[in-house]
Amino acid sequence: MEPIVLLIVALLGVVLAWKMLKGLVKTVVLVAILAVAAIYVFGGMG
């Protein structure tokens, strides 16, 4: 997957989570989206 496509998908996920979720659940989902995107872009852990 191209990085620009991943960026668009991640931003779309953040927007949906921001609109639909509340409180701690929103925070956990946003962190998970950012973590998955970062791991994919930077090639994994280690």
C-alpha cells in the first residue's frame, strides 16, 4: 500500500472515531490507529 493511501485511510479512521466515539474509548482507538500507521510506515518494531 502506498504511504499516501495509508495516510488517507488513517485520517479517515481518525475522523470517524472522533465523530462516533467518546471518552476513553475514543482515546484508545485514536492511539491504535496512529500506532498501526506508524508501525506500517516505519517497517515494524525493532
